[in-house]
Amino acid sequence: MLFNSFVFAFAFLPIVFCVYFLLGRLKNKDISTLFLVAASLYFYSYFEIKFLYLISFSMAFNYATGYILMKATSYRKGILSVGIIFNICILGYFKYADFFIENYNWIFDQNLDFLYLALPLGISFITFQQIAYLVDIYRGEITHSKLSSYMIFSTFFPQLIAGPIVNHKDVMQDYEDPKKKRINWENVSKGSFIFLIGLVKKVVIADTFALWVTDGFNNYTHLTFTEAWFVIIAYTVQLYFDFSGYCDMAIGLALMFNIHIPINFNSPYKARNIHEFWRRWHMTLNRFLTKYVYFPLGGSRKGEMITALNIMLVFFISGFWHGAGWTFIIWGMLHGIGSVFLRFIKKYTNLQFPFLFSWFVTFLFIVLARVYFRSESVAQAHDIFGTLFTPDVTSVKAFLATPSAIFADAAAIEVAGYALNTPFILMGGLVIMLGICFFAKNSIELLNNFKFNWSHIWFVQFLAILLLATLFFVKKSSVFIYFNF
């Protein structure tokens, strides 16, 4: 059940919303909380019911471990270690087992069979959130945890599968406040507003760019110089609107239930260096790695060499967390190298670069590193890099003059009489969307300025009509990219 599906928008969400707030009128507020837990578990099991057993077992183990940790006066570090190892082992078994088998076979010339395990949705996000929960108990930041509150903290459907990675203290006050069990129409209107923005980002923009990107990477050996550059920049745009769309929808859905979850996305392509980029992109992942990995390793307190190693380790974990493959590891390490290099420049030189230059270099670095992020293999990434750095002026002229045959799926769809593989649509769409990424206010800024007046009502209606028109012509719902991680 996807956020961008009819069954979610017209069945699941309205039913859960109405029942939750009706139950919120009862004297026992835990009943509404437990209903929301049940609805969230149903939402999760809708994708694959067998994973329901896994998340239930994980919750039971982590709640019990946390409870023991709160009561324990000795062996607390050992209890915490057991909890962390348990969560990492679950993630490692389901997500990385075949990766390790593949590399073991390659190194030792063996032929062990692969397990071909299905990846439970949201396992990476769930694992980090549970680890943060246990560490916060160990540090004394959590001193009590009611079972019903813990269960909704672990399962709340807007952020269950693709984040944000929520800390216990971020949301617990909202979960346990009886006043939050009553409908707040201002929150409903704001939540609906940002939810629709996210839905437009996903359905209208990201899914359209996905047609070009998928065709391009599937036929990467036939890409021309210009098509290759178009495809990798288009993927950068697709990922931006796909992930920011999910983050908007998660915030909007939570707000409808009077829950404020953390901002996870803040115009990252406006960043002028790699440090700023990571303060804007997947902000809760950056917070987790900083608080629970970088600082415990010593941060920047143990000299420049150890600091550089700590940064590289953090980005190695970030890359490997995103996917079980060398392409993700290389992508993460490239960002680590970029971060260490930037730190070196700032500390040991007086170089001051103009804003536009530093912004352009940062964006170009992000685009090129994403080739590894999207490629199925290192060999595919290197093949694409070979095309990217083999200039061909004739391919530029051809791309701007005639429809590109490489985008076969896009050619079957028309907008205002133009097929989606025509130069006008390709370049116009890319330039407009890049302009929005670089210059427009982001959805959080729009939300902060939102007031329920007629101009905003008409804007919401326009978004809804645009969505219905897109769904009518395209007639498909695609999963979010971060569902794969």
C-alpha cells in the first residue's frame, strides 16, 4: 500500500483517521493508540505479511531490553551491547547475507549458495531507530517507556518504511498528550497541504523523470555523450523529488494525527559544500550517524588523522546502510573523501571560493557520485563514466534536434501533444525542475507560511486536479526509491 495509491488515499487513510479520533474521545486514551498501532501493522503487512512476525519480534525484544536497561544498576553496557548486536544481526542477515557470500566466493574461489532473502521493508530505518532508542535509555535520556507509547513509536505508519529516523524524545510528548487525540483542523489543513505537495512531487515529477532514468540506465551501453549527461542529471532530479516527496507526505500524514515528526529534507541542492549538503539531505540519518557513531568514536577531539578516519567510517556506514553492494560503498566513500578534503582546505589554507563556484562544484560532485548510487554494478558505473567524459558535439546537436530513441517508454506518453522523448519536453522539464530545486522555496517554508485562506484552497485544488490528471494518463503507482534501502 503506497502513499500514492488509491487504496491508501480513499480507503485506509480516511478510515484510520476517523476511527482514531472517535476512539480518542474515550476515557481510556490507550485504546486509540493501540488502534493506530494495529492500523500501522496492517499497513506494514499489506506489502508482505510474513514480515509482520519479524517487526513484532523486534519490538518485543527491544522493549524488553530497554526495560531491563532502565532497571539495571550493573552490567548496563553489556545489556546495551546485546541489544545493539541483536539489531545489527537482523539487518545483516536479511540485507547483507548474499553480499558477504558473493564476496567470500570471489575471494576464496568457493561456490556457496546464495540465500536469496527478501528484504523486509524499512528494515534499515527500523534498525537505526531501535538502536537509538536503546542508546538513549543507556545514556539516561529516556527514563520511562509505556508499552503502548513504545509500540506506536516503533510502528507509526507515516515514517515506518522510509523514515525519518525518529528519536524517542522527538515524538513522545505528542503520542502521550490526551489533547492530541482530538481533531485539530489547522493541523489537518496543514498536513493535507504538505501531503499533496509531496504527492505531486512523487506522482507528477519523480515518476516522470523515472521513465527517462530507467530507460537510460537499462540501455547505458547505447547512450550518447549528451544522453548520458541528461540521464545522470535527471536521476539527481528524480531522487530529489522522490525522497523529498516521501518526507513531505510523512510530515503531512503525521500532522493530520497531531504528531510532529522531524524535518528530513531542506533544499540540499542549494548547498555550497558537501558538509552543508549532508546537513540538508536525509537530516535524521546524518543526526543518527553523528550522535551515535561519530561522537562515540571521538569526533574531532583526537587529532586530525583520527578525525579523518572517523569521517571515513561514518560515510562507509552511510553507503553500506543504503545498499548491499560495492556501488553504495564507493558512493559513501566518495562523500567521505570529499568531506575530509573540505575539512583539510578549511583548516590549512586560506582559500575562499566564490559562492557560485563552490555551489557548482558541490552539485557536480553530487551528480557524478550518484552514478555509483544508481548503477547496478561498478562496471556499469565505469562504462557510463567513460561516455560522460568522451565529448561529442554532434550528439549535442542531435539531442536538441530530434526525439531521443533511447527513451522508448517515455515516447509512448504525450503531454499537450508532445511525446515525453522530444527535445522540448526533455530539456524544458529538466531546466524547470532544476530551477525549482535551486531557487524555489521548499515545502517546509511553504508550510510555515500556510494559512487557510482562499488562495491556498485554490492552490490545493490545483494540486489535486494535477494529481488526478497524471494518474489518469499514467495509470501507475511506483514505489519510493528509499523503500529499497
